Amino acid sequence: MSKPEILIVAKLWPPYLQQLQDTYIVHDRIYETDPAAFAQIAPRIRAIAGGGESQVTRALMDQLPSLEMISVFGVGYDRYDVAAARERKISITNTPDVLTDDVADMGIALMLALSRSVPQADKYVRQGKWTSGPMPLARKVSGARLGIVGLGRIGSAIARRAAGFDMSIAYTSRNQVLNCPYKYYPTPAALAAEVDFLMVITPGGAGTKGLINADVLSALGKTGYLINVARGSVIDESALIVALQNGVIAGAGLDVFEDEPNVPEALCAMSNVVLTPHVASATWQTRKAMASRAVTVATLTFTRLGNSGSCSISGPRVARSIAALSGTKNTAC
Ligand code: NAP
Ligand code: 8YV
């Protein structure tokens, strides 16, 4: 039997790309590099593979009459047209759970780096400024108040880590989590008013666009810090820049941005901001686990173990197969 042909829509992690190339006939972003050749092979494409930040539109799917599956190397799929996929019963699969620890670790890392001025302290030593006197004092994290926007898999893992710092923990989400020990606030603004650190970890997309706006930042207040490891779209970036420039909040730790990889010059220029280039899940260990999960789900789907279902997004059959294989389960709170 001939190998399935698949379309890659992002610059994928090379070992993952290699795994795909070993198993499938891979067309890597050919629609961008050679539209005429793409038109020739498009009718044979059975799957799309992309990353969490990739965009897959209805228009692209419309050019692929044999499309059966979309595989997301990541947990977020906010730039994939899920409605268009569902209309055609195209499975969308993603890689939740295996990256939860890393993203939670990075949320905590950004909170500590920001409050304790770690990047600034490193520069201080390297630039020889220590000999002229001590650095300005920082902000204590242990015992402070943490607010989590989105208490899902990653939000809950952040909460568990923060408990180790004796932080008081509160959260907001659309639904209150049952039997959860953390205090619930119905809106981000209500939560922001009661915390020192506001950690954002919701999905991106239309449902959360601009969720953290000028009102929320003003509620967080001039001693409050914002950390975003979710998606750039969840924060009103212009409002954030104005808030940082005017001392409306104390600082921000950001792993994600509205127009990646372009980061506003204004953010780069501010010393009360810590910036990372969307690397929250970027460790060798987690990338390997994500690749293994993505390839396993794709194989299951192509071998018809659950071709009408998908992993965690739109159907239970493959999700069950994967849970059985990997022993994973969803845990919130
Ligand atoms: P998850 O388990 O689905 O949790 C998402 C949480 O967000 C849920 O608690 C959900 O609760 C809440 N939520 C959704 N819409 C909301 C809204 N409008 N207002 C408030 N809360 C809302 O997902 P996860 O595995 O924790 O991943 C979360 C997100 O992290 C991903 O979708 C992705 O965008 C991002 N991420 C980023 C990186 C990175 O590299 N920086 C890596 C991995 C993931 P309700 O449904 O009750 O509202
Ligand atoms: C990845 C992510 O960096 O999982 C997500 O939603 O944003 C990150 O884990 C990304 O998916 C790799 O392309």
C-alpha cells in the first residue's frame, strides 16, 4: 500500500519532521514555495501537520478534497478552523498533557524572573555595575497572592507549583471548578483586583481575544505583575504597553505575543518586562513526547482505529486509545 501524502504547514521541529518523513510522503509548505506543484498534489493530501501557532483556514482545507486529519504539534489550536473541519468530519488531533509540566514551569520561571529581576541582575554583573553598588530591591514571591486566568491542565499545574511557594491561589474561568480549594472569581477584573501576580493560561482564539484589557490591568494595579504563557491574543497588547509605560501595573512576563515573531519595540525597551520567544514547552524531553504522541495518534487514525474521532478536540475514540497507550488523564484543580 502506498504511503499517505501529508502537507506540513509550519517549520516543524526537525526530529519530528524526520519521523513524519519516515512514515509518510511529506510536502513541506509547498503551497507557499510552489503553488503550481501544490495544485498537482493537493487532491492526494490526506493529512495536514502543523504547530500550535500555525494557521489552517477553510480556504486551505477547501483545496484538499481527500483531507481526513489535521495533526497539531501542540495543545492550542486556536488558529485552525475547527468548524470547517467538523463540517467535513476531518479529525483534528493535538498533544495535550505531555507539555503541561513544562509550560507550568515556564509560568513560574517568568514570575520569579520578573519579580526578582533575574535578567537585569545577570546584566548587572556582566556589565560590571556591581562594583558601583547594589541593585535596587526586588519583590518577594513566596507568600504572595497568585491569580490564575484559566484553571485547566496547565493552570492547575501552575497552582500546584505555586502552593510550594506558600502563595494564596485564586482563579477565574467561565465555569467554576467543582471541589476546588482555590477561591473563584467570575471575571478577570474581579480576580486581578485581589492578587499580586496574574497568570494567564487560557486557550487563544475568538473566545478570549482581548480578555485581559485596560480595565483588568487597572484592577491589577501599580504593584501587580502580569504573566502570559497562553496566547498573545488573550492580552490587549496596546493596552498592556500603555499600562506598563504609565505605571498602571508593575511589570509583565511574556512568552507569547500578538504578532509572533514580531515583538513591539516598546516592550523590548522596558526594563520591567521579561520576554521569551514562545518557548514554554520547548525542552528536548517534551518535544520528544509531543512528537511521539502526534505520530502515534496519526498512525491510529490512518489505521482506522478511530478515523471518525480525534484526540481531545472533537471525538472520544482516538482519545481513549491514546489515554490507554500513554496512561494520561485530564486533571483540573
Ligand atoms: P485546558 O486544560 O483546556 O485549560 C484551559 C482553561 O481555560 C480552562 O480552565 C477553561 O475553563 C479556561 N478558559 C477557556 N476560555 C476562557 C475564558 N473565556 N475565560 C476564562 N477562562 C477560560 O488547556 P491547557 O492544556 O491548560 O492549555 C491552555 C492553553 O495554553 C492552550 O490552549 C495554549 O493556547 C496555551 N499554551 C501555550 C504554550 C506556550 O508555549 N506558551 C504551550 C502550551 C499551551 P472554562 O472552559 O471553564 O472557561
Ligand atoms: C508549542 C504551543 O510551542 O502547545 C501549544 O499550544 O503553543 C507550544 O507548545 C507549539 O505548539 C509548537 O509549535
